[in-house]
Amino acid sequence: MANTIKLTVAQALVKFLDNQYVSFDGEETKFVEGIFTIFGHGIAVGLGQALDTNPGDLRVFQGRNEQGMCHSAIAYAKQLNRRKIIACSSSVGPGATNMVTAAATATVNNIPLLVIPADTYATRQPDPVLQQLESPSDLSLTANDAFRPVCKYFDRVTRPEQLMTALIAAMRVLTDPAETGAVCIALPQDVEGESYDYPDYFFEKRVHRITRPVPVAEELDDIFNIIKDAKKPFVIVGGGVKYSEAGETLEKFLEEFQIPAGETQAGKSGIKSSNPMSLGGVGVTGSLAANTIAEDADVVIAIGTRLGDFTTGSKTQFKDPNVKYITINTSRYHAYKLDATKAVGDAKVTIEALGEKLRAAGYKSSYAGEIEAAKKAWDDEMVKLANYFYDDNFAPIIKQRDPRTVEEFVKRTGTSITQTAAICAVREVLKPNDNIITAGGSLPSCLQRMWTTDKRGGYHAEYGFSCMGYEVAATLGVKLAQPEDEVYAFVGDASFQMMHSEIMTAQQEGVKVNILLFDNNGFGSINNLEMTHGIGSMGTEFRYRDANGKMLGDLIPVDYAQIVKGYGLKSYTVTSIDELKAALKDAAAQDKSTLIDIKAIPKTMTDGYKSWWNVGMASSNLTESEQEAYDEVMEYRAIARQY
């Protein structure tokens, strides 16, 4: 008979998590580094007691906002290629539901995130307790049921012995490359403190092997038989290339067979930007180089990607009427996208096996100078973007986009900085090993096109869920994952206003983060979306209300540099490229966190390059400009491939 140890559910949870490890390519690492938490009445005297009494080797982090701390945890796991996690716990009610958005972000991006929200009483005797959501038609329903659709696994532990199967199932999902995402283990606050005689073997060290599944021979033959006849194949580098650590293998594959590649937001920095076959981002936020080559591809090889609408140009990016799609993915679900011919397996071993077959067949693509010409055209465009300023050459062009907003912003701030020129300047100053972080808005669009790095994982974007508010919190997570390297958040003013709570956590932990805040007085990317579809500037600029009660008054000035001084950060406000470069150099020399408030002229982000995004539009009662935009949408929808 097994020996037992009497523990509360919370104590057993902590002890179990402290003994979980993963093994990948023979390297063993501790899987759960610690727990982020904001203690409330539903968890403080349950899980809080367990962590206070005996946390083991788990590090406890104090978050400031439940969504923010989860974003930090997501970024931490993502930056470490899903080999380590920081769990996140909260009280019942608003603390728990604050984590729902982050759980969806993790699941969409296939990043492991363990959330442990407190729950209402399993006995129901004190009901309704503080922060309890009551459902008259179903008394078993609680606020935590909101996690069900956004998690890969959900469980509610209503008896102490249920914890064992719940946690083993959680580890199964968290450590599976094909299934990973958010996992929710809800703990009723009375059950947290209940005791049970747990078998001691439940707390033994567990090593979860992250394996490299090899595609079955038939599937490997299927994709080989298509590629061997391809004249102009094109590779899409997805996030799976990063997580498989297949970058070097893929680079050699691309060069040997002369196959060009474009990157998704998640896949960017999976291969080096300097590789001669690397064309940068592809799709709606892609570069001119990648999108030019993609148009004529006869075979598209999508490796480790969800094939979202931004990557495929809403299924219009690849214009060869006979184009064939191949997918390489650990997830059979994603592998079936676009009715592709699939090989379900790990990116690295599949690329190696495919390379052997192509080598034996003496395969080479039929490109004859097109790749080099496309790269040259994009290099020329980058020079223009780097020299895009508010001066005599470009002021009239910039004003054409929205004269009132541009003139008012320039007059108030005295700035000459455009978003594209600022990005080029930052790229020039940052060091090769620095990490950049970005998320929803116009900055990921510009950065996927314009940013270059040879550091694997040096580009960290959340664009699967396009979750604004991710950036600052994620910068903390990336810094915790790679403390030896500088980290820089590229964040818009709107996203910064949404969430910058974890600045205080970074200060508490004594880690240095750098925030590059692009102030363009509003939700710039959505403002552009409105205006390019014939709609006025509706609720997307930061303006006072005018005399008619509309949000069309003067722009609202904000001093972001002054805001973060209250947190103890070193801050700068810049209105020229020279000031920006000087601030970047000084910030790098600081030993504390910094923020650079970049007054970036509105409407100065990059435009689309040979790509289209399918956006739902009104179809009746349209203005003339709206009708023109609607007609264009209908034209593209008519040519989009359907599956």
C-alpha cells in the first residue's frame, strides 16, 4: 500500500507543480517556474497559505492586473519556445474573468498558459458569496465557465481527490505541441482548504517528453511528389518553426533547393533575416518582396502556421489559378487548412526527411533572378521609408491622408517624426541580441514588413488574437525569460492606455524593460481602416467633444513621459530622429526601466503591398466613398479561393 501525505488541495497543487519537468532533444528543464497572483478573498487563505508555508522552488510574482500578469506569463512561455511556464492564479469573480482574454490569447497562439482561478463554494451553503455570479437556471454555473470556450482543457475540482486527474490532464495539454494552449483548473474556495491523504507517488518528479513526431511515409511521399514538380515553390515560415527550433535546418533547406520564404508574425525571426532566401513578412502586413514572389508561386509550403487571413491575404495572396498548398504541422487540425496536402509532424524532422528526398531527386526550383530582383525592390522601398519625414518633400503627401489631424498634431508637438522613419532609426541603433515585442495595431504591420534580425526569437509579436494591451506586460515576460538581453516594447498610445499595469511588477522584480511609445493620438490603424473604406473618423482619434457633442474637437495632448516618472522610470520625449537616436543610446546605458515618448505623426505607417484584407462592410445606404470601397471589396471577394 502506498505511503500517503496529508495536504490541503492548495498545498498538493503547489507541491505537484513544483515537480513537473519537460525533456526536449535530451535536455531536461523545470517546467513550472512560478506563479503569478493577485490575492483576493477567494484564494488568499487557500492557495496563498500554501505558497506562504511551502512554495518549494516556485517563485511567487505579484501581478497588478490579472490579464496583464497572464500576458507576461504567455510571453515568458513563448520566448522560451514553450519549455517553461509561469502559472497564474486569481480570486473568484472579476479577478478570474480578467484572465479570460489572456486565456483566449494563449489558445489562439498555441502557447501554454495555466490559469488557476478560485471558484464559488462547492457546498453552496454560503451562497451567494461575494463576487458570485448566479445563474437561476443552473446553480452549477459560475463565472469560471467563461473559460470553457477559450481553453484547451477546463476542469473544476469539487473534491480533493479530483485534483490528481485534473493536474495530470493539464500537463498532458500544456506539454503537447499539437494541443497546447490555455488550461483552466478552477478551485472552489472551500475545496482549496480541504485535506486529503494523497499518495506520495503523485508528487514524484515527472518528466514530460516533448517529442518530434515524424510524418507517416505516405504523407511524406505526398508532399514530395508535389514539390518535385514545382517550378516556383514558396515557403511560409510559421511559429512552429520557432518552437521546433528548426530555423537553421530550414535555412539550409531553402538555400539548397533555392526556395524563397515569407514569414508570419509568429514565425518572424524563426529564420535569419540575412538569409538570401528570406523575403520578410508575407500577406496583408507583408513586404513588397515576399508578396511579389508569393503572387506567382505554384506550390505554397506552409510550415507551422495557422494560415490566418493576414497570411493568406484573405485567400487572395497566391494568384496562380493552379496553386497547390502543402502544410507541415504537428496539429492535424491546422494541417487540414486550405484543403492542403498535409504532412503531420514536427517541423525540423519533416524538413530533414523532405530534404533527403528532394536531394536524391536532384531538385532545384526554377527561379532565375526573380528573388534577387524582389529583394532589391524592397531594399529601395526601405530607403524611402527611412527618409520619410515631415519636410518639404513629404509634408504635402502626408497631409493628403488627413490634413486636419496631421497639421494639428504637428503644430501642437513640433514633431517631424514619421512612424516608418522611427522604426528604421530604432533598427539602426539596437544591438543584434536585443528583443523587440509588439502586438495589435499598426506597429505590427510596419514591423513585420520592416524589422530585420538574425537573432532567433528576437522578434516577439502577438498577432494571432491581435490583443492590444499585451505589449508592456509581455516585455516583462520576455525579460524574465532572457534577462541577459535588452527588451523593447513597441506600443501605440492607445494600447498603452489600455494596459501598462505590469510596469510596477517589473519595478518590484528589479528587471529593466524599455518601452517605445508611439503617440499618434488615437487608434491609428483602425482610423486608417475606416477612412480607406469611405467612413469618417468615427471614435478612433483622441479628441475632445465639440460644440455639437461629437468627438471631433481638438486632439487631447498626453505627456506619457511624465506618467511613467511616477513609477520611477527614466523617460524621454522626442520629436526628431536625432533626439530618438540619442534617447535610445542613453536608455541602453541605464540600469532601470525606460520609456521613450515618440511623437509620431498620424497616417505615417506603411501601406499594403500587393495584398488585400477581407473586411465586412455595409451593403446599403452608402455614401459615394463607401460605395467605391464596397465595390472593391466585392471584386476581391469574387477572386478569393473558397474552401
